[in-house]
Amino acid sequence: MNKTELIAAVAEKTGMTKKDAERVINATVDTITASLVKGDKVQVSGFGIFEVKAREARVGRNPRTKETIEIPATRLPAFKASKALKDVVAK
């Protein structure tokens, strides 16, 4: 399912227009993104937790030249599914 299909499905389930459903989905994604940028967790009960994880700097190796390179530290978004979501998907 892509974003357009998600918008259509939300519009159909809620009785909203596609434009209104698109605004809601965009606002939700923007809010989650802004919270993650600030370093906050976003917990949606029954769905999961969006959070930012830190990856430490490390030394890597270019497989072609065998040259060592420094890989800088970074922050990555992560999602951890709730038990309820895992159980529904597992069926």
C-alpha cells in the first residue's frame, strides 16, 4: 500500500473526502517527524513506538580497496511494534 492508497482507504473508512484524509495523514506524519527530530518518543497504544536511536561512530572497511574508513555517529528513526500489532499480524 502506498500513500495514495492509504489516503483512499482512510477516506472510505471515515467518510471523509480524500483531500481531508490527505490533510490528516500529512499532519500525522509531520507531527511524528517533528517529535522525532526533537528526540521525543511517539507512542501509539496498540500500534507501537516511534523513537530515535543513536548509532556510535565506528571504523569500517571498503570491501573493494580494503581501506579503513571512519563512519560517523548518526541518529536513526526506529519503530517498535506493540504486542497487539504483532499478535494481529501473526494470525
